[in-house]
Amino acid sequence: MATAVLQPVIDEERTLPEGGSWYDVHKATEHLLERIGLELDTDRAYVFHFRGDTLHNTHEWVREGTTPYREQLAAIPSEELPSFSKELRNGKQVIVYRAGDIKDVSPVEYAELMREGIQSLMLQPIFMPGSDRVVCGFVGVDSCSTQRLWRTGELIPRLQYAGNVIFALHSLSELILGSSPVPEEEDVPFNARPEYIHRFSKYLFDSVEEQRREARKRFKDSNALLSDNDMDLLGTLVEAARERLVKQFTMDPSASSALSAARDSFHTDRKTMLTPALWTAAGIADDDIRHFHELCKRRWHELKPDIEPYTHCRDVGYCRFMYRNGTLRPLKHKAFFQTKPEYNVIVGTTPRPFNRMPDDVRESPVLIKMLQTLLEEVWADELGPEVHVGVHPVRVRNFTTEEIHNNAHATLEGTHVDSTERVAVIMIERHNVAEGHGVTALYKKETPMGLRRDREEDEQELEKLRIMEVTLRAPFEGISFVDMEFKHDGSPVAAEDPSQKCWRSVCLVMCRRALTAESPVDSRVIDGYTPRSPQRRKAQQ
């Protein structure tokens, strides 16, 4: 019978005092890696966590006489292992039987294997429970003393199970103690992804007995990954943590149902309403939402005018993010543009020089959490592990400086697509806008481009093609849809009191899968907030 790897450091009654701990997560991880290494007869076993573009080797076990490399690999950019990083982030295993086999196809990785004296290697990506797209990191083993003809059918399931257990234990530690396996100085903290913690914790909460059976199935009875003592303690730990988990992640029934309703509606209809309760269900505190709303209202009034012919009635801004395996990182500011002239009828392919969104909005934890909620919950990770995100603040107004006019257009281009994959229109502020004005409408996919509702002949046709029309009123109320499945527009803004200023401020979120040099060339319309790579453009010529 294997000895316990979870060494409790709590009192004898196994209560959970404030600030206390239930086990040394680092020692437990090292013990687990040792068992993996010995069970699979390797020279090294290790864990890497993904944080944005960085790989973090947080734990390592080495056989006696084998050189450790954890400290040297504590934080390395993905581009230092480009081939391995790409495969793992796409959820693919990396298996090397002989280091020499990759010398020509992956020279960077080959040089690293030679540096570490690795002859054979096997890496297994670890997915967030409930997702087959979001990769959180990986576990791996090396053979340095000899080449290995890995029996993948037998070894991969063991490695995957062991990795799931390790990542789940790390998540439980983070949930209770806030102790990240990644060094504290890392600029993207572990708790930036509470849903990640939640799912891994729930993975253990709901299946302690299943873990016991799984350990016996994956590993020899005489050397199970987790012993009976471990399983008993694990049951005690998850029960002790259950109240904390419920308190942190479970909201009132109406809020919780708002999240599931939005997800189910989007999955079925490819469109959904976003209620303010959705953000509460996502774990954003009411005070944080209120403070962020006040910040947005101020900053939207500071936006710069759009290009002609919108200059007199519309203010805009822009920022971009890269979403990669659960982490959002801001990208360098650049002009917004669309690559298809017919989908940018105002200025063709001319870049639209939108001003950069203020940093206090762009870097707000509330905005980051809202974007993660859309990507991971409402859209259910459909776009995969790597997504380009554009955030586009817009204010439509009936005045120029102090002069009030009656020509406040939201979309002069009429019915259109944003030439992206997912769109969300989120209300910030609606001030002195007359009823029936400043609305957002969706139309059938076959609706012609460029029809305008303010033209009588166009409206007669649009009326037959309109699927829905919504008036967003409450702060952070919104609508989301699959861009290419519908056409959409926004109606002009008119004042309820024509003698006073009026405006409608919204935040547009536009997302699509990342484009790379290896992306297939196809006829799909691509939005312009991240240009196609030079290699892609060359391939199309």
C-alpha cells in the first residue's frame, strides 16, 4: 500500500482555521511526480502551468544522478519552445521517441533536449474540466539514460489522470489559501481565473470515490498514485472547503439562472440577451460593477470623434486583447480596419484611426472578467484556446460641441456585419433618448447589405427580414450574437427633449479566432482589428 502524499498541517480535528492549511501543496506535488516518475520508469517528471505567453515549470522530480532544470525553466516565453508550445496549446500530446527525430523539423526544441541530455520525452496537455479546448498547462516525463519506445496507449492515460489530480490540488490550495503554484511576482496571478479554480475543485468535490477507483485503474494496486489515506484526507479537505467554494462561486438562483439561460440561448439560437444579473452570476461584486459603470460614463464622454461622415455625431475608441488559454493580455494599439471594401462601405479599406481606450478602463478587472465571461461561459469556449478580442466604445450624440442637431446616426452603413465571429453590444448609458430610437436590430442572414431603416423604401424590405429589435436601457444590459449568422444595425438617436443634448453610449465586443501564418486561406470575411500576417496576404495573391 502506498504511503500518503498529502501531509496535513492542520490541527488534529482537521478543522480549517482562518489562514490555516490542509497540506503542503508543493511537497504533495513533488511526491506525486516522484510516483509518476517511478511508475513510468523515467528520469524526470514535471509540471508546467501556462500564464499567457509564458510557461512556468513549477515542480519537478528527478531520479538520483539526473540534473534538475526547474529553476532554469521557472518562467520561459513560449517562443523559446515554439513547436512544443503550439502543439500543447492546441491540446495535442508531444511524444519524442528519439531526440534526433526532431532535429530538422523542430531545431529549437532539439537544441533544448540536447542541452538537458534528453533522449526521449512525453508531454500531456491538461484541459480545464468540462472543456476540450482550454489548456491550463501540461505534465511531462523525460528519459535521459536511454531511448524509450513509449507505450502510449498505457502511459498517456496515467499521465493525464495524474496531471488532473495535480492541477486540482493546486486549485484547491488557491481556493482556500490564495497560494499559487506560480511565483508571487508573476504579473498574471492564479486567481485571475476563478472559473479555472472552480472547475478543478469541483472535479475533486464531485468524485472523491471515483478518484479512488480511477487511481486503482490507472496505477498498479501496490503503488497507487493516491493511497487510501490520501483519499480519506481528500474527502475531509473537500468537505472543509465546500462551504468556501459555495460562498465564492454560488450566487442566488436568479443570478445563477441568468448565466445558464444566456449560455443555453446562445447555443440554441446563436444569439442571446445579456442581463445585468449575468455579471453578478459571473462573480463580479455589485460595488465593483457600480464603480466601473461610473468610470465608463466619464471615459465615454472623453472619446474622440469618429471619421467623416460620423464626426458630427459619433465618438469612438478602441483596444485589443489576445485571449490565450484563459488569460487576457492587452495588445499594442493600432488602427481599426476591415479587409473587405464591401464590408466597410464608409471608407473602403482605409484604416479608421480610433483612439486608444483609456488604460483605467482597458486594465479594469471588471472589463477583463466580463470578457472572460463572454468567452468561457456565454460562448462556452467555442472559439478555442486562442482568440483575438476587440473592445470598441461608441457614443452616438445629437450635438457638436454645444450646437444641438437632429442627425445622430449610429450606422450610416445600414445593415451590415462586423466581419468577425462573435459580437456583443453592451449598454453603458442612455441619456434623454426618445422611445423607439437608439435600438439594435438583428436581421436574417440573407438580408442585403447597406439597407437603411431611415429610408422608407429600405424599411419596407427590412420589416420583412427583421428577426428582433431590442432597446438596451440598464447599465451593462446587452445582446450577443454570431456575427456571420445575421445582419444587424443600430437606429439613429433622437432626443426625448429636443432642446437638450442626448447620447447613447455602448461598448462593442468583437471576437474571432486568431490568425497565424498557418491559418488556411478561405473566403470568410475577416475583421480588421488585427491584420492578416504577411505570409497570409502573400498566399492569397
